[in-house]
Amino acid sequence: MAERSTAAGSSRYPFVKYCIAFATRIGVFNNPSRSTFSPNKCLLSLYTEQDSTKAHYNGQFSNFCINSSTQLAQADTLGPNVYLYIGNPDFPDGGIIGTSATLYASVTDSTGISMMTGNLGHDMELWFDGRRDQSIVVNDYFTFDYGSYMQGPLQYPLSALQVGRHTASLRVWDVFGNATTATLTFNVQEGGNATADFDVIAVPLSATTRFITNYKMGQNLTEARNILTEVYNLTGMRVWHNESTLPAGNQYNAVDWNQTDYAGSPLPAGVYLYRSKMGKSHTKTKNK
């Protein structure tokens, strides 16, 4: 990481270190191997944060040019690692979603992810159903992890999807000009939701068990959803269930089970399986 410090005792700024940055929140400048060198002056934007006060400073420097580069001992020939999913990382390839969802990508590369446009790098591009000619530049939907130039998430909203089977393909470049294209298959259904959009946990209390269903999309529901919570014994027999509603504007729903069967008789101690259903989707079956 390249750094520049102000002079000690400066009357304008306290003693702080400047980190070279480029159009992101990261603190490292990577010179892509495919740069176009020129004797013309360049513009460098600087940003820093003082550790003790958390004060922010910025500035510019243009009295330099880039006309050569240092070759690394080992050239990188591998593209970035790209993992696509919808909802959360448990989403299966070919999973079911509704007509609106959010596509996520986790991107990592050991030498750096290219975010430059034009002759300094390559754009991140997203296209659907194999239509490469209709690709969308999604640079603005990607953010680096704080302090890193090697990894970060992409989050792209999907809306007004047509019912049926679809694919989403994302192409990402590293700073050495290596590209990776990842593809995810998903099925759109009216009223469908990704299995991973919500989860359920069991909280044992003194004489009851509380099941808490959590809508995990990082936002409250825009419309009410019916929830079915079920408990099974190890033979596969359902011994208890509850139907409830998760109201619009909420993210959590809790129901209590008094550990009895349908006849109201206490169940023997042991291991039981439970899950929740929301619409046509359900959580993974867990044991308690």
C-alpha cells in the first residue's frame, strides 16, 4: 500500500497518512498490467481518516505521469472466484423464487479485482438467459470490503421477472486481465420465494419451546405471509403444527409449543424435527 504523510507540525493538517485511492472506499492503488502509459500528467485523488479523531481529509495531486510499470515476479493467470446466489448462500442452483428477488455475488481475487472502465480495466457485466449482447454494467452494484482490493459483495435487485426457468451470468475481471464468468439457474413462480429467504429457530423455555421465524432478506415484508410451523418425531409422524401470519411490515414471528401432541398429552423426552413453511417454500428441517 502506498502512503504519503504530511509534515510533522503542519499548520494545516495534523500528522496523518494519506492512502492512495481510486473511485472506491479502499486504501490501495493497483496499477493494472494493461495500463496505457503516457507522458501526460495524471490526476491522483487522495483521502485519509485520522485515527484519533476520525476526521476525514481529501486532496489532489497532479504533478506526475505514468510511463512504466514494475513487472511482478509471477504473473497471475487465474480469474477471480465468483459465487452467485439469491437470498443467501444456501440458495440451490435451479431454486425457486418469486417475481422479485435480489441477486448476490461474492467476488474474490488474490491480485485484485478490476473496477476500472475504458483502457484501464474491464467492467463487471451481468446478463440473463444467455443474452450476452444485452449485458448490463453492474460496477455500481459492487462494493469492496473495507480496506480490501481483493474481495467484496455485489447486490443487484431483480424485479418484474417472467415466470419460468432463467439463468443469470456475471463476468468479472482481475487487474491482470483474467476473466471469470459464473452462471446461476433459477425458476420464477408466481408467489414463489427462495427457500433461503427465511429461517426458523427453536428456543427452549421452562415448559414450552418457542419457534421464531425470521424473514432474512434484511428488510420487512411488504405483504402479510402465512406461516406453517411443524414438529415431527423421528419416525416421520407430525406431532404438532401451528398456522400463523407474519404481518406486513414485520420481519419476525414467534409461536409457542407446550411440548404436547394433538391430544394434549405430554410427549416423551427425545429428539424432534421441526421446520417452517412460508408460501410454497420451507426451511431446512432441523432437530431439537
